[in-house]
Amino acid sequence: MSEKSVKTISHSGCDGLTGEMTFPGDKSISHRGLLLGSLAEGRSTLTNLAPGEDVGRTVDCLRALGVTVVEEENKFVLEGQGLRGFTEPKGSLDAGNSGTLTRLIAGILATHSFTTEIDGDDSLRSRPMERIIDPLESMGAKLDSREGKLPLVVTGGDLQGIEYRPEVASAQVKSSVLLAGLGASGKTTLLEPGPSRDHTERMLEAMGYPIRVDGDRITVSGPHPLDPLKLKVPGDFSSAGYFIAAACLLEGSELTIRNVGLNETRTGFLELLTEMGASIELTSSEERNREPRGDLVVSKSDLSGVSLTEDQVVKSIDELPLLAVVATQADGVTEVRGAEELRVKETDRIKATVTNLKNLGADIEELPDGFIVRGRSKLSGGRVESFRDHRIAMSTAVAALVAEGETELVEPEWVEVSFPGFFETMEGLLHG
């Protein structure tokens, strides 16, 4: 067995985060831009796509399905095939580590009259797929799986619209059903049990599709052509969150972030930081392709703990491991409940977060559905794991910057899934 890689992280001798930066494109919007662009009538042009492995898998899968995708510098040009224009692939589609790609493309494949297998890495193979299997089969597709997990074999055909209410709020499940509904006969209505990311709905509107959003009811009405996209993807707020958090925690920080996505279904972490007392100023904002974006200035802040509401948990689900890091340096108690979804991400993010922060000296308690952090803790360097999860790796890197001494992060390369160059970017801002 080969020896695992280790990265040593220390804040010794560095100032806070200073300067200006832009971020790689938003991963959720990048996936959807490629997938919906492939269903359009005509040529779509996408710039500032997320550079990580996940989005690269989407490009590879579309090419395997007969879609022409050409990369030109920082621009991707793809020829839309229409709603049901994919061709049967010669082999299995490899989604790598991407749950978003798996669930969304399954919805599209459900409308195509051939059989396709979707597979992925060991982490993705452990993630549950019943949430999309049930509604897609109710519409008329056939999905075979390994006890509700990958590999997933999708046999599509003529679908009928349904009315469906998922058990939990999930943008991936919602999008999978809506994408299937684009090629189905009749109306497909999804009733959201709570708020979730709305990038799919916004992008469909930007492409001229007559989607109807009425409170928690979202309806698409069968085949309707999609206009091609000309999209500059805003900076990924989830990626920016790590730098925003570090700037709030490190003395001497004054960081300007340009053109970052500010969709309110994604900025729950920003709202939480503001509630905790963070010094974050919005200096400009605009909307393109129905997606808001803007510039932020962040500096060192004195923070207080918070107890999250159910809506706040949903809106900040990806950033909750990072919130735990921030909470170790806030006065008082921070409590997160109702976040059991974290247990079935790329890893068990509740256990991973608690394990790492305890190793660094934090006062944190694991709950079945979340955690309790009692601040303010003096963190000390130690040995921590990425758990082969990009968000755990980046969250722990922020904790290591706050800790005294050196921290060894095992398997740091997992940041490449969503943010190639993460460590180099952080170090450049620290050393000015």
C-alpha cells in the first residue's frame, strides 16, 4: 500500500488574508449550464466553468452521449441536441465523485429510449439514490441499482408527468424530477418540503422555458424548446466561504472578493456569519442569467455563537463543517441540529468534522443530526484527515491556520475535486 500524502499547514509568520481575488465558477451552476445547454436548440457558450474534476466528468459524460463540447481557453462551446437528442453511449458513464451529475443526468436519461449505466468512485457508490429512483420510476422509467446505490442502470422512454413531494428538501432530487419532466407528457409538479437551491429553475427561465414557480409548487409542462445559453458562471460561493471564514478569523485581514455568486438559496453561510457579527460589506451587485452576483470586502471580526434554524441548516448544508471551525473561535455556544444529511455526503461529515476539530483541541460534541461547539477554543496543531472529502479538507485547512504550531493534513489532494490550486491561492493571500 502506498504511503498517504501529507501537507503541513501553519500560520506562523503570516499576516491575515489581504488582497483581491476571484473564484472558480460555481460548481452547481456549471453542471447545470452544461446539462441544460446540451438540451437546448442551438449553440451555447459557457465561460468561467468550475475547473474541478466533478464538472470535468459532466463534460466527459455529455461527449459519451453524442454532445459536441469544445474547450477554447476559458470558454466551452457545446452544440445542443434538443430535449431528447442524446445518443446511446458505448459504455458506462463515469460520474466520478459527483452526486449532482449522477442525479441530474439520470433525470435526462429517463426521457431517452435506451439503456445507460451510471457508475462512480467508491465514495459515490456509497451514496443513496432511492430519492431519484422512486419518482423517475413513477413517471415511467426503469432504474436498476445495487440496493439503491450505484451502479445505476437507467432505461428511459415515454414518461408521464407526475405530482411529487420529496421527503426532504434537495436541489438534486428536485432538479432530477424537473429535468425528466422537460421531456415528459403533461405537467410535472414538484412540491418542495423546504427551501433548496433554485439554480435549475432560474436557468430554465433564462433559457425561455415557461416554468411556473408558485410558492413551494414548481411546474414544468412537457416538451418545450430551450434557447441556447450565453453564460458567464459567477464565482463559487461555497469555495469563497473558506476564504471569507479565514479572513474573519485571522488578525490583519482585509480581503476583497469579486464577482461571487449571491443566490439567496446558497448564501446561508454568509447570513450566519453576519448574524455572528462578521465584518462583511457588499460593495456592488448585479444579476445575469437570473443569477445574482457581487463583490464583498471581509475583515477580522469578533464573533458570537448561534443556534441554527431548520431553514438555515438547509441553506448552509455544505458549509456546516466550516461553520464548526468558525464556531471554535466565537464566544458562546453554536448548535446545529437537523443536519443528518451530512452523514451521507462524500463522507460522514458530522463525524469527520468532530474528529478533526477534537484532534486540534476544540470543545465540540457530536450529535446524531449535528454538533454543538463551545467557544472560544485555543486550537493547537495536530494530525488530521481529509477523509477523502474536498469540503472536509478545506474546512480543516482553515482550522489549521487558526491553530498554534503545525498541522499535518493527510490526503490534501482531495481539494482538487472542487478547487484546484486551493492551497496555493490561500498561501498567496497570506504572504501578500
